[in-house]
Amino acid sequence: MKKILLFVLILSASIFAQNPAPTPILYSEKTLEEMRKIQQASLVSDYGYKQTAYLSNNIGPRLTGSPQAERAVQYVADEMRKLGLEVRLQKLTVPHWVRGEERGELVEWSGMAAGSTQRIVLTALGGSIATDEKGLIAEIIVVESYEELNRLSTKNIEGKIVLFNVKFDKTLAELNQAGAAYGQVSQYRGGGASAAARLGAVGVLVRSAGGSQNRLAHTGAMRYANGVKQIPAAAVAYEDAELIADLAKSGKVRMKLVLTPKTLPDTTSYNVIADLKGSEKPDEIVVVSGHLDSWDLGTGALDDAVGVAMAMQTVYILKQLKLQPRRTIRVVAFMNEENGFVGATKYAEEENPGKHFAAIEGDLGASHPLGFIFAGKREALPYLQPIANILRSQGSGLIDVQPNASSDISTLTAKGVPSFGPWFDTRTYFNYHHTEADTFDKVDPKELAENCSLMAVLAYGLANLEQPLPR
């Protein structure tokens, strides 16, 4: 009897080895075909392009607290209601900083013509305090790193303006690693003022954190450390940083700096949340998103009207094709990404991450997408490959695994939500980012359509996935 039982067990094991259990279905043939239809419709639609134009040109710069930011909230909410989505506004308390006059000029340098000055192109960093109304005049000390600054004594820095002349690595950007290049230099924008103030500086300048050589100053948020004296902070254009650094080699350089920004009392704004309800699992949510606010120098086309437009076009295409996802697809237009991160933080606090199946955000422009970034468990990669296979036909079939996929949804990523973002060609993005040149003419309609297609196909595929994603 034991021999018979052993034979049966061996035979069963042999049969199982030859005929393994079938792989669970990830996407039905119907879903795969619908994803292809979504892709085709998205690539020829100009809906996202028109939405980008309206946010950029008609509404304009959308710094938190501005009338334009509040107009953008109402506009996106109204557009989503027109599509029949369930819309609500998530209330936020946000900072309200306004840019005033900003002017810089060199008033002393070696070899100058008597009575002359040299204009410096600069812009206040977001959150900076003001100089007094008459401005300040001080010598400029040029350094190229925090280490170089800290090797100088208080005697060398006290009463002076420090220029952090830290160059954006264009070679790195040309290798499509512009985000890494930006990270290397933006740390000086964020923390340079307090680092200089600790040694007695009366003002700080930072070389613009981008690749432009068109005499454009690059703004962005800075922060003051607790317990350290606050000093005025500005970014100077590439060319002017080069000028100051060169003149400083041959003698004393003095500048007059005038900045008159104001930090007003906090104000009320909103995240826009719009749901296209799922047919079978409405409580499971796939977020598509971008951020509504922008800096105030340009019109915020690349950063980030395009991201909001991608999310809007996702649900527009599904409505046009009369497709209802199994899970809810939620459009989120975040507020205050640029100078506070209030919208992303509040969303993650108030909306249950456990109900979020996935989150997608576009926030690095809208150049050609190579594929998508994935932040989550590597065990999920086989679940994503069928989507990538469809996107391959538009040249967007790669998957890049990263710790984070995008800015606002990073608060969801930190709570275990699988997160995604378009994997962009970023080689030229930081030529325009946070400058006066971030305007609608920089948006290529074909490339924006490719990004809209990627977000829509990815969102619908995830919303109709037959299995839960590993998390």
C-alpha cells in the first residue's frame, strides 16, 4: 500500500512539474484592446493642449495665494463637472508670499569707469525677506561650496553678501540626468541663506539652478533655519554669476541689492478632487494628478499646467470612448507644491492611503516620455509589463524603478501606495523651469499628447488590473 501511495505522489509531482498552474490573468483581452483604443484616441486629441493653453495664457502665473491660483481652482473644478465627474474641493491653509521690486547693480569693481554701474539680472527666492526700501550695499564674497564657505572665518564674511557660484552640470543634463544635476545645485538655493548668515553675511546670492544661458534668473523656494538670522536671498542669472566671479578675482566687488517681497498672512486655497467612479471597485482609487500652482515669473506651462492637463485628458478620453474603469480614477490638482507642499501633505493625511490602488503624477514638463517611473515593490514589475508593451508603439515602453515617482504623490508613496510618473526626456527642461521662459510656446503638442496617452493608458490599465498590485 505504501509503495502504491508513493508511486501516486511521484506521478502527481511529475505531472505538476510538466503542467504548472496557469499564471493568473492580469488584464482581460477586452481591457488590453480598450487600452489600445485609449492610446490611439489620446495621441490625436488636443484637449490636454487646449487646457494647458488656458491655464498658462488665459489664467497665467498661479503662485499660491494669488487671484490666478484661485481662478485655476474654480476653472479645473468646473471643467471636471462638465465631464460628469464627482467634484469636491479640499480646503487648505497656504502661505501667501508676494514678489516686490527686485534690483541689483554692481557699484564698485576693479577697472570701473568713474560713476558707472553694472546691472545684475536677479530675482528674489521664494520666501525671502526684504532689504530695507533703500536696499543694502555690501562687498560680495564668491564661494563654490558649503565647504569653501565654512573654511572662511566670520571676519571674512561678516557684513558681506555671499554668492554661491555653484554650476549646473550641463553634461549630466545632456545624459538625461537633469534631475540629478538640479538636485546638486538646488541645495544652495534652499539652505544657502542660513549657511551664510551663520557667519554674519547680510545677504545671499545663488547662481541660478538651471541650464539657461539666456540671462534668465531662476527662482524657487528657500528656507530659513530656526534660530539663525534671516537675510535677503536672490538668484542671479548664469551670465551675471560668471561676471561677478571673474571680477572678484581681480579685486573687491560691491553690490547694491534691493528686494521688497512681503510675506502676507496665510490664506485659504484648495486641492481639486474629481472622481470618475469605478464600476466594480469604486472604493479603490487610481490617482492621476499634477499641481495647479506655479511660480510667478513665467506662466507655469511646463511646471505644471501640463501635468494637470494630462490628468484632465485622461478622464476626458475615457468619457469620449464611453469607457468606465473597474476602479475609480481620481483627478487631483494639487495646490502649493512650489512653496509649502501643503496640498500633498493634507491629501495624504485626509484621504485613506489604504484605499489608493495607485497614484500617477506628471511634474517634469512634457517632453517625449521614454516610458514611466515606478516607485514600489519590484515584484510588481511583471504586472506592469503588459502596459509597457502597449506604450512601446509610441516609444514609451521603458520602466524605470525609483524610490519616488513624482513630487506631490511622494506623500502617498511613503505610505506604501504604488506610484508612477512619466519618464521624461529632461535634457532641456531646466533651461525654462522656474524662469520667465516657462511659457506655453515651450509645449510641443505632439509630445504633450504622448504624455497624455501614457498617463491615460497607465491609469486605465491599473484601474482594470485583475489582481492587486504587490505592496
